[in-house]
Amino acid sequence: MSNSYKRIEAVRKTGEILKYLARQKDPVTAPAISQAVNLPTPTVMCHLSTLEEIGFAQSINDRWQLGLGLGLIRARIKANLEGERDRISRDLVELEEAEHGE
């Protein structure tokens, strides 16, 4: 990426929150998230509220976890990687056949 592009701080903060949630086994409180990502709790709550609205975070009894919306992204990445793996496997078979004169 070119260094001439301006970084968007809010996106970085959101990414830190999502990465923290991804590392948690159980739902966590907003103050725990705030402490972990070094942001004020009201700021974290604004991010979490937006993430919940788009399905990337889920609130359960005042605790937070990743939302199902991220599963769609994971599924797309997995499908893309599986497709790439299949293509590479076909290419390898073709190379092996070409090596053996088949």
C-alpha cells in the first residue's frame, strides 16, 4: 500500500476491538474491551453498537462477542481458498502428467 494514503483511525480502532473479541473464549464486558485496547469505554461502546448493527458483534447480557456476520466473511475466505487449492491441485496433476509424457 502506498504511504500517501491517509489511515482512518476509527477503522484501526474497530479492527483492534474485533481482534480482541476474536481471541476471547467467552463474551466480555465493554470495560474489559476498553482496557485491552486502551480506549475509553464510551468510545468502545460506540464501536460495539455499530458493529452490532451490522452483525459483526453481539451483545449478551451486557457482554460482547463476535457476531454471526463475520461468519459470512469467513465462509467466503474459506471458499476462495478451497477454490485456489483445487486449482493448484489440478495444475500439479497436469505438471506431473507432462513430466511423465502422459
